[in-house]
Amino acid sequence: MTYTTRSDARLEKDYLDWYGVSTDSEEEIIDRVKGMFSDYMQTKLLPEFNDRETILSLEEQLSGHPLYEGNLYRYIQRALSVLDGTLMTDVVNRQFTTDPTARGNFIQQRGDIFAYGQDLHFMFGLSNYMPTGIYGNTGEQITIYVEADEGQPLPKVAFTQFLTTYQYWQGSKIELQRGINVLTVPSFTHTASYTNAGGPLYIVNPYTSATQNKSVKLYIEGGHTYPVFYEGGSEEKFLNDITDHVEYYRANPDTAFNIAEIMSDHILVTAQATRAEEIKGLHIQRQLCQFARL
């Protein structure tokens, strides 16, 4: 399988070297374009870029640049969508952070559970996988924005194939960099006719609070969200989300995935959302607590 990733800094250097572009004015303009935003998710503009004429002027200066179509165009279009009010964000479901007081979902810092399981000689091992509640179809582009203090270890991400055989379900873990990470959902060996190619995205974070501080934030764009119950969450919201997702899945059978997940400190359950509807009336949190006492 092949992953497509892109590092903006590496692309820029390659193009500048290839075309012999080294003038300070062009590099300054590129820096201005990349520095237009005031937040790591690139959803807010700095005051000096908060008007359409400034953005269009930058676009005019760079439209013939070799980096424009492949790289800089994205920054310009994103800035214009911020100004137009058409850029939609979902921090509650798509932001993940090691800061338990921030909005979004908490990235667990439990250490390397997988290595611990190997030390104990568990037959199937333990897992560092944390569900994101986001899936992608094969070939779809997923963009992950990353913010963290300099030198902090960063989580990895892993794409998987939903409902396939054990040896084919997961791909390689992908290293993230601070800034923008553009990924493409890979093609897996797809063995089931009753599901689509692709599947859920997981965060892999084998660190503890002693080795990784609270500065790490990920924001994931692309794909589609699906219901996940995190231990301590709202059961009512989870069950309502399942109902909505099943409706979406049935209306979009060629692209959607019939998936829901439950996550606690001790267990990760991946189920078909249509089956999960049947658990209405079952107290999920109580069942997780009982499992933890086993």
C-alpha cells in the first residue's frame, strides 16, 4: 500500500531549487502567505490580512509561481473561505489534544500499552489505538493540522480497513509533523463485499504526561465522522448519534461505513452501527465499569 504525504517546507525547497527562484521578494511573499493565519487550524486571519483585496493581491503576485498550483493555492483559497464565512469547523468532534481542559477530545497518555502487552506475552497483544470517530474512503485526502511545543513527541496516525481479515485491517503508522500534514487514505486488501474500501483513522500516542506535555493539538479535516462513546461521556448523545449515523449510512451505502465504537481505559469495541442500535436500554457506562473490575 502507498501513502501520499506532503511536507510544505520540502516541496518549497525542491521547487525553488529546480526553478532557481531565490529572490528575497518572492520568498517574503511566500512567508506572508503562510503567515496569514492566527491559529494552527488556519481558521482565523491576522488583522493585516482580514480583507479580500490584500488576499487577491497576494494571489496575483504568486499566480505564476511554480509553487502556486501545488501548494500556495491552498493557502489563498483557505483565506478567502475564512473571509467568505464558508469555512466550517467542528472542534468538538475533530480536535484532539493532550490538554484535558481544552475543547475537543483528550488524547490519552497511558504510555506504550502495546509494548506492555508484549512483555506480558499476551497472545493478541494490547493496543495503543485511540479512535478519532473519523473514517475515510480509499483515495480520499485527509489533512491534519498539528500544534505542539518545539521538541515535544507527536502522536502517529494509522489508517485501517473496516471489516476485513485480521492480517489486512491496518496500515503503517504515519509520523506527523508540526504544521500541515496532507495524507491520502490508502488502498487495502479489501475482502468484504458488504463494506466499502477504507475505514476509521486512529491516533497512536505511546507517551505519558511525564514525557509529553499539554501543548499537543491535532485538528483533522476530511473524511466523515461516526459515533464514538468515550468513557464518562453522554450515553444519550451517543445513542442519538448512532440513530443519525445509521440514517446517513442507509442513504449513502456506496461511501458510508456502518460503524460505531466504544472506548474506555480497558477496552475498544468496534461494532456495526446498525447492530449498536440494539443496545438502547443498556447502560454503556455501567457495562464498562463492570468490565474494568474483571
